[in-house]
Amino acid sequence: MTNSIGGRIYVVDDDRFVLESVTALLVEFGFSVRAFSNGHEAVKHFVMEPVDLVLTDINMPIMNGLELLEKIRFLDKETPVVLMTAYADLDVAVKAIQKGAFDFIIKPYRPPALVHTVEKGVNFKRLTQIEKNYKAELEHTVATRTAELNAALGEITHMSREIIERLTAAAELRDEDTGLHISRVGMYAKRIALYLKMDESFVNDISVASAMHDVGKIGIPDSILLKPGPLTDEEFATIKQHTTIGERILKGSPHSMLKMGATIAATHHERWDGTGYPAGLQGEEIPLEGRIVMLVDQYDALRNSRVYKSALDHVKTCDIILNGDGRTSPQHFDPKVLAAFNETKGDFADIFEKSQG
């Protein structure tokens, strides 16, 4: 007689007659069996050659079945261990279950019952291994797909940043000698955000979203935007509209970067003391990203020449921002952001100089 299950079995018993008869029975049913007369030998071989099931007597003099069960459980949590005993002792049964026994067989055993128990244990071991392999394969697949997804998202993020920078450059180049203003403002804003210990998502978003602060200028006529002389009150009122135009262009997106871009576009001319535009917001009514970009945009504007003004050096620009000049006042800026600028102003100089090539 043979079965279709097969499997490698260790049989452990100090009774030679039982050991030989059980071994012969299981071999007849197609199992590959290795017989041991004591638990020490079984453990020694188990370390080198794990099997599908261990069938052991409980009452052995050198290492009893419960001790062997403990040793095997220490080495392997999954291999079924079936205990054979000449009598049913409830306390022993409870201890065996607590230690992880798979099943019991009462001697004298009935061959069909013993074979059925062994088959059941071998099937359990194989199903456990299949599940283990499936989980490992699933984890590997998830890790691979996650890595692919992260790579794709990274590429999309990079592409999104480039698209944003190119689109905002279209607006900036209408009144700037160079589109580098855009990237500099992003680097300045990131430096301030890092100094203020903002979280990673805020830092990443503001480094790109700040580039969109003047996107609304695309809706301002060139005759006003590029006018070399002073603006009339009416013309200045038109210029102010670039904040609300920019907000309308960017708002409504679920993307956090574009949401921040809309906020920055709307608030980067608001002032801490309430004298800014378009809403005359004051203090912390102004979102932090707007307060940061308001200052860094002011720094870069002072450093650059315009059709109506010449460029200033770093020292003069810092003096105006930190101490005022009658037109610009320290009260225009959030004190925390102003203090952060004062501590990082050397980095601002480096960023500007490196951008000049």
C-alpha cells in the first residue's frame, strides 16, 4: 500500500518493537522514515535535515517526548510533532498542547488511525510552507511594485516641477531679465522653511510652489507691467490684481503643491502689520507660506535691476529688510521669518551669487 502524500518522517521510540513496527507501517504507506531510539540522536539529525513530521513516544528514559518537543520547537516552530503514549494523562496532554504538540496517539495504536494522523500532519506542514512561500512572494511582489511606483512618482514629481517652472517662467520673463528669479525664490523659501523646522512635505511643496507667486502677471498688460516710470494709482491697482488672478489660475486643485501655490499667489504681498494687499490681512491671518515668500521675493527684487530701478548689493538689501528704508519696514515681515532670514542671510548671498554663473 502507498499513498500520494509521501513525506519525510522521524520516528523516535526506545521500544525497539514499536520503533520497527511503526517504521515498517509508514514505509509501506509511502513515507520516507528515519528511526531513532533516543531523542538526542533525533535532534542532532533534525538540525541538519528538517523533516515534515516527528512521531515520538512520550515516556523515554534519556530525553522524554515533551523534552524532545521543546527542542524541536526551539529549532522550528512549524514542524508537527505527534506524541505517542501508553495511557491518556490529562495533565501531560495539557502540557504537550501548551508546548505545541500537533496530536496524540494512544498505544496500542490502530494502524489506520496512526497513518491518518501522520498524513494530516504532513499536509499541515506542506500547507504551512505553501502559505509561508506565498507570503514571502507577496511581500517581494509588493516591495518590487512599491519601488516601481516610487520611481514613477519621483519621475512624475520631477516632471511636474519642471512643467511648473517652465510655465511660471513664461509669466516671469515678461518683466524679468532672467527666469533665474523663479528658482532663486524657491531656494530662498526652502532655506527659511528648513530653518523654521517645517515638516518635509511643507519644505518640498514651498520650494516649488513659491515659483508660482507671480503667475498672475500673465493677466497684466505689458504697457503697465513693463512701464519704465512711476505707475499711476489706477495702474498700480491693476498690478495688484496679479495676486487674485494667480489664485484663480491655481485654486481648485487637489494637489498640495498647487494648493500652496494658490495661497502664495494670493498672499505674497500681504504684510504682517496689515498694510499689504489684496485683502489687508494682518499677522497670522496670513498663511506662513505667504509670509515666507513675501520676504524672499522682496530680497530678490532688491538684488535685481528693473526698468525702474538699479540692483542693490547683498549688504544694502539686508539692511533695508532688517532696518527699513522708509519704503520697506521690518514691521512688514513676520518676526519669526525675519529672524530666520537674519540667521540665514549668508545662504541667500550664496544662492544669488551662484545663480549668476
